[in-house]
Amino acid sequence: MSHPLAITGSDQSGDPQAQRTARAFLVALHAAIRAVRLYPIENSAVQKAIVELGQAAERVELANGHCRLRRIGDYLFVNETRLRLMLDNYAAVAYVLGLLRDAGLGGLAVVSPTSPRAWVVLIGFLQSPPLGFPEEERREQLLARVEQAGVTCFEFYGPADESEQLETELDGKERARQTYVRSLDVTREVMTSARLGRNAGLKRVKRAVQGIVDAILTDPASLIGLTTLREFDDYTFVHSVNVSILSVALGRRLGLTKPQLLDLGLAALLHDIGKSRVPLELLNKRGALDDGERAVLQTHTWQGVLAIFAMQTGAARPWRAMTTAYEHHMRIDLTGYPTPYRSRRLSLYSKIIAVADGFDAATTIRAYQDVPWTPADVLRGMRDNPRLGLDAVVVKAFINLTGIYPVGTLVILDSFALAMVVAANPDPTILSRPLVRMVTDAQGNRVEDLRVYDLTSCDASGHFEHTIIRTEDPQRYGINIGDYFA
Ligand SMILES: [Fe+2]
Ligand SMILES: [Fe+2]
């Protein structure tokens, strides 16, 4: 069957100019959507973002004669250009992919000059699609809404045939980002379906986990680095993906086999799926929860078991995922929740996921936590605070994996220069001396220094050239962690 959006093999992703124009359009779209979400329409920031979006679309049209945005599998295309995933845009790609999917869209085209109002109508719909309806109906509702508003400058397409998976050559870093985006997209789909009472299948989830495991076995640093970037809006989805990545990396450290890692990765990706049965107002609530609310939130453990039961899994039910959904907040001394009826020993997978879960949650800014701890503080707490109920051996392996100063930690050196940790030391026995990039000099002036410093290096007299004295909060210094991972 031919499809209006079928790719004709003319992938122009290699053309840098086309890439730039396409990226600018996508980033402008993402910025406008976020602005609309955060502020009232009259706000000048929203107005500016919308105008810039119109201009970016015009530039695409000027370059190619038309402007089409399409979703094919896990990839986004602007006209014939597949968007390369760069560090500054993969959050935007993941987000827009998700919005198009939610709206039941395979893509849209600008067919006549746009107005700011037209973009506002479009974004308004994309932000709150009628999720309870089947894909086709969602699209029809969009058409009706757009027509009703008198907007004629857009044309919409149904989803491209998913079997048309594109095999594209990606370099190592981009492959890691693609794995991340795909996992995020799948998690969003599974959790959204579960929220709507529709039962997603496990096939795509398994494929995404396969990607995570392959990446951890071949190039763990690239994928783990992505878990430190927290500019995403969808906390629960991002968190699930991060926990899956960290769990698989940790499982590998602990010597699990590849099939075990696949099982573990799947269990970790689904560990909070029960949250899809908890009201959104509660999940997004700012500030402290009262006892009743906390009790409802805590049901996500056993609700997770039910949600996994409801999935279309065929005969091979993911039993382990059910166990870990149930046990991941239980703590090894069973003082967590839910309270078990009789004594039990947590499965190793639950212990691993609890550590990855605790680390990611504590280092993330989210509704109930305005200032996150630094990663190093979190690790120290996990090691020294027995009340967290984490398994000591697993925590030790985790500290070995990430170093005492995990990737993305801002540190102060003994020279009083600020530096960013970009990798653990390749020698796992030297945990306190990671690889860093300089952020400021000793006087506090920002430096543009692309070099990576190994903190084990010594000067002529045999003393370490740099030593970490403590960690700092990057936010306090207005430092964007992502700038140091380009
Ligand atoms: Fe949880
Ligand atoms: Fe969690």
C-alpha cells in the first residue's frame, strides 16, 4: 500500500544546511509548545515564540519549497531530512514525537502562509489531545477543531506504516540518543495506554530494552551520560528510562548474563507503571502530600502488578517485572511499602532497581523537591543511611559504576577552580579521581576549555595536580550540565 508520507529513499540528513534549518524549526516548535504550556497566550514570551516558529517554518519552505513534519517509526523528518539527534535537540525530538503520537498524527504540512493564531490553535490541540479516543478519531477531532477555527494553512496525515522501520547509519553518540528517545517514546505509549485502560503490547517495549542492553554492553558511557540531563518535562517517563539504563548498567557490573539483563531492563522500565493508575493531579502535586495522598501514591506498587497483568504479553508473562513493581519500595528490612504479610527476601532485581530508582529520584528536580541533592550527596546517603533500606553490596557496585562523583557532578578543586565530572576514572579502583572538564579558573572566571583532565595525573614532584575538595550545585552557578557533554 502506498502512503502519502512514504519515504522515497531521498534521505538528505547528510546536508548540514538542511539539518540546521530542520533543527531550527523543530526547536522553535518545541519552544512554542512549552511557552504555551507555561504562560497565558497574551504573554510576550509566548507571542515571541509563536512568531519565531512561523519564521522557522517559512525558512524551511524557502529552502525546500514546502514544509512537512513527519514521524516515521522513532524518527522525525522535516521534509526529506531526518533530524539528527544532537544534545541540544533530542529532548525536543522526543517530546514532539510523543505529541504527534498522542494526537494520532503521522505528520503535518504547512500548505499556505501561517498566522500566529493558526499556530496557537494547532498547539492548543496538540497539548490536550482527546486521548480517550482511537487514533483515527483523535485525528478527525483535530481536523474538526482546526476547521472550526477557520484555520486552513495545515494539512494532516495519518501515521506512516510502522513496518517501514528505517535502517539508518548512526554514529555511537547518536545511536545512544536514539536508544534513549525510542525508550522514552515507548514508555510514554505504554503508560498512557495503561492510564486510558487500553492494554499496550510488550513487543515494542522489549525492542527498546534490547536497545538499552546493547548500548550498555558496547558503549555504556554514552547512554549513562544521557541520564544526567534533566531538561525533560515528562518526569515519570524520563525517570523510568533512566532507572532502566542505570539498572542494566548495574546488573552488568554484578555479572548478570545478557538474557538476565533484558529481563532486568524490562522490569526496570515498568517498575512505576502502577503510577498510570494514580490520579495525575496527585503525581504532579507540588509540595508535601498528606497521609491520605501518600497512601494513594503508594498503591502504585501493587497497582503495577495489575497493570502488567493487563498487558498483552501472550504466554510469556513478565513475572519478574511484576515482582519488582511490587517490591521496589519495600526496603531490605521490609520497613517500606507495601507491608508484606510474612517475612521475605527481596529478589536481586528488586534490590538493583531500588538503588537505581533512589539515585535517579533523588538527583532529579520534580514536583515534590525543589532543589535536588548533588549526585555525590545522594551516593553518600545511599551508602551511609541504613534507613533507606538498600542492599549494601548493590550500593557498593553502584558507587563503583558511577564513581563517588557521578557524571554530571559539579566539583570544586583544591585550586578553587570549578570542574564538571564527564566520566568515571577508567580505573574502577580510583573512585575519587574522575575525568573532568574545567568550568571556571581559580578566580571563578568561566573558561572555554575542551580538554578532559584526568585527576590522577601528577606534577613533576609526584603530587596530584588537582584534587576534589567538595561538590557544588550546578544550578547555583547557573551552569547547564548539557554544555559539557557535546
Ligand atoms: Fe515507585
Ligand atoms: Fe521509581
